[in-house]
Amino acid sequence: MMKRARGFTLIELLLAISILAIIAVLGWRGLDSIIRSRETLSNGMEQARGLQLAFAQMQSDCENLAGNGLLLGRANLQAEDRRITLVRMVMTENQPTRLQVVSYRVAADGVLTRRESLSTRDLAQLDKLWQAALSDADAAPAVALQSGVQNLAMRFWIGGSGAPGTTSAAGNAGGWRAATGISTALPAASPNAPTGMEVSLLQQGQEIPMVKSFLLGAL
């Protein structure tokens, strides 16, 4: 007499299904956590890349900063709350050197923009372009460099040889000073003329800003 094959009971099937469901939920949670972490990392890398490109553009502008002697005592740099305005030299092959007003600004929506004026060799026209940039009346289009910027802060390096911790020929040690209240409308040889600028950019949601220091008029 053949024995009858025994199958799974309903309770055993329900228990197996419950175990598989628990494993599936745990696996989905782990996969979801990995995907979210990857998205967060990608966004952070994209923000860091955008800030690096913005710093690279600032470095180029600062290196080509027009000297006070070329501007006949006019200001070549002004740093305000969430804004930098400067005059840079534009050097094109087989063309005379021209001057251009460049402004960086963090708008209310957190977008860091860069605007550059027309280039000119006329100081009277340069004065108009400078005032237009300071009053946001410049008709030139602004280029968005980075979004999600919470704050833009600056400091100037005054005195010394242009590098932190150094001492000038007169024996005066340089130092970083807040940008507010420092005028760059000084003679070219003035010991109070800033030779370096430190820029801090703070992204929204971050606690520590990205900081970069630039030499002024290095070229």
C-alpha cells in the first residue's frame, strides 16, 4: 500500500510568506538608503564642483586686477555684504589693454552670479560702468555660477608681502582685515593697499564654508 505524499499546511505557507515579506521589506529599506545616500553624495559633489568653478573664475579676475596706478587713484575693488565689484584688465592678442568692471553677487534666491561690463580704454566711461555695477544698473546679462549659496564673505590681506605670516620690507607684519570700510582707491605704492583677498562661500544646509585666498594683481 503506497503512502500518501504530505504537503504544506496553510500555517506553514503563511509563515513562509511572512518571512519572505519581512526579508523583502528589509532589502527594500537597505536599497532605498543606498540610493538616497548616493543622491546626497552626487548633489554634494555637484555643489563642490560648481563652487570650484566659481573660485577659478574669481582667481582669474583677481590675478588680472587693474593696478591703482593704471586707474589714476580710482578704486579697483569693492567688497560689500554678499557682493564683490572689481576692475580687471582685458588683454587680447595684438590689441591694447582694456578695462572691464566685473561684479559677483548673491541674489535673494541664493544664486551666485557674475556680470561683466563692456571693456573700455576711456576712464570717464569706466567711471560710469563702475557706478552702474554698484547700483545694479548695468544692462549686461548676469551669468549664474552656483545656486543654493547662503552667504558670501570677504577679507583683505593688508601689508606684508601678500602672504599670511610674512613681514614687509619696512618690518610691518601683514594681516587679514574685514573687507568692510577698506578703500582700494589708493596710490599704487601705498602700504595699505590690499595684496590679497579671502573669499568664503557658504552653501545652504552646510555649517562650514568653502574658503579660497587670491593674490590681487598677480599678472
